[in-house]
Amino acid sequence: MSGRRCLRETMIDLTKNNYFDLFGLPVAYVLDTGALSDRYRELQRVVHPDRYASASDQDQRLALQQATLANEAYQTLRDPLKRALYMLQLQGIDTDQETAITRDPAFLMQQMELREALADVRGQDDPAQRLDELMRDIRGMIEAEVARLAVQLETATPEQLEAARESVDRMQFLNKLYNEAEAVEAELEELI
């Protein structure tokens, strides 16, 4: 019986309030990714299901549940967009990604121009170079949104949270566009 108690003592405390608590980190958009990765590895060593292969069915299920939670939390916190969405959710802000819209007409116009440029890449004299330039521009725009989110989520006033929601919406558009550009890049590489 003491072996079983010891087994349960090494597992994750599922009563933690949020993913930040799970990793022992302050709730902040800007976080120490090294500490996050270190804590994740520690958690994985403790709860990895392979460690409990000879344990009871209940302990195996618990280990799997906890490993899944640790993975989900890590994937959320290490990704700037997912981390922002999660932080907004912690503040009670609706983050339904299916209804993401931006109310910034200049941004929408810019997106249309970027989409047109992406569609025209294949007809360029040097499509790979033009695509590389577009992807660099999109990455720069994503990095600008990440910088805005760092400020907006730090102060977390109602106005800043609304601005963060808008930044998240823009970031979702940009990530989708970047993924489309990566697909075009893969297509161009196949032609070489």
C-alpha cells in the first residue's frame, strides 16, 4: 500500500487553478520559456504513462490524464497565440476562434493585398524570392502583434483586454496567411 501512496504523491496536483500554476510560473504573457521547458520535462518524468505500465489500471488512467494535461498546458503556454487566447479566457473574454473578426479596416485591406500578392507569387520571375519576402513581412507583422499583446495583457484593463482581443484576431488572420504561404512554399519546392 505504501508503494501506491508514493505513486500518487508523485503525480500532478490537478487542483491547480490554471496552466501557469501547473508550471509554477506567474500569470504573464511574457514568460521564461526556458523555465517552462524545464518544468515540462520534470512533469513528463513524473507522469509519463510508460512509468506506470505495471501499475493498476486506475493509476495508468491517472498518469495518462495527467500527461495529457501537462502536454496541453505546455502546448498552450509555449505558443504566443494560444497563450494569449488562454489568458483572455482566464479573464472571461470570449475567444471563439470560429467567429474571429477584426474591425480594423486598414488591417483588412492589408490582408487583401497580402493575399493577392500570395496568389500572384507563382507568376513572378523569381517566385521563391518573392514568397520569401512575403513570409518575412508576415512574420514581422506577427511579431508586432506579439509585442502589442505583451503590453496589452500586462496591464489587463478592460480597454487593454479589448485591444488584446483585437490583436489576437489579427494574429489569427496572419497565422492562417503564413500557413497558406508555407503551403505555396512546399508546392514551389516540389517543382524544383
